[in-house]
Amino acid sequence: MPDITKIAASVRKEFGKGAARRARRAGLVPAVVYSADIEPMHLDLPGHEVFLAVKGNTNALLTLVVDGEDQLALVKDIQRHPVRRDILHVDLLAVKRGEKVEVEVPLVLVGESAAGTVVNQESFTVLVSAPAIAIPENLELSIEGLEEGTVVTIAQLSLPEDVTCDLDPETVLASVVVPEEIPEPVEGEDAEGSEAGEGEAAEAGEAGEGEGAEAAE
């Protein structure tokens, strides 16, 4: 079971850009909690704690303490400043311990393919259905020793217990190829080309001088 960060949240009483800026100056992050069962909750969360909770965790799970009551919530979207990368706003989904949720989980390639080959990773995340309190941090895909021409699909991906994937089993995740070689220039080609260019430039210059002389006469 993953770590669940407990965060004290306060209900937002002011709205609009001005209120959001004031909250951020106070070290808070505006957030909204959505759910099919409850009305959206507009909250302010402690910025540093949120930063630590989502750092390196695509699908962070939080326990929000709102007016003395706990609410389990999954981070669904984070808005960041385009330059400073500060967290500006967070969207969360209210979840229950017994339910499953659809999430994009990072795909990590493990191992090395056969000598002389490279691996083209076609997908960097996989959409799965997982228990809200047991979302895998990532899914590992072994490419150890795979030969040229090998294609790895969803059907070959090992999933943790209670985690399922409804994508087409033939969806390609990675393929093994031999990189194309860039032909090296034949020795002397550059020099010959340079000499030819210089010769043409010289001829053009001589022609120009002749025309100028005739015009002067």
C-alpha cells in the first residue's frame, strides 16, 4: 500500500484571481475536489506539503482533513507556473478505499536489448484500472536481450494484482531496431568540392572584371 500524505485543508471563502494570488502569497495552493457523489469542494492546501506529496509521484494519494473529517483524494491535474514551475492549482478526485480508479501509470523499460540494437519506446504511460489505495508507481517492462525486430505489446505486460488494462492487447509499447548508419564522406570529396567552388568563384570574378572594363571603355 502506497504512502498516503495527510494534509490539513481549509475551505476557501474567497474566489477569483485576486483571492488565488493572496492565497499563494500566504504559501497556500488553491484546489478543487471533484466527485460524482459530492459537490465540488474549493480548498486551500499548504503549498510545501503538496509539493512534497506530488514530487516524483504522478498519482499521489492524499488524505485531506477538512473541518475535522478525512477525505481520501487522488491528484488528477496540477497547474504550474510556466517559468518558475510553482504549483498554481490542483484538481483532485474524491475516492473511497474500496473503489477502483482509472489512471495513467508511467512505463519504465528495464534491461538492455541485444548488442547493436536500440529500443523505440512507443508509450510512456499505460492507462489502467487500479484500487484507489494500491495504484502502482510505475509499470516495468523488461527488454533484456531482445533481438532486432521484436515488438512488445500490452499483452506481454505484467500487471500487479487487482490492476487491469482494457487497452487493445496488440497495442505496441516498444520495438527493437538496428539504428541506421550515416554514411561517412569519401576521402577527398570535401577537398575536391572546395577546389571546384574556388575555381568557379575565380572564373566569375574574372568575367565580372572584364565586363566592368568594357563598360568603362
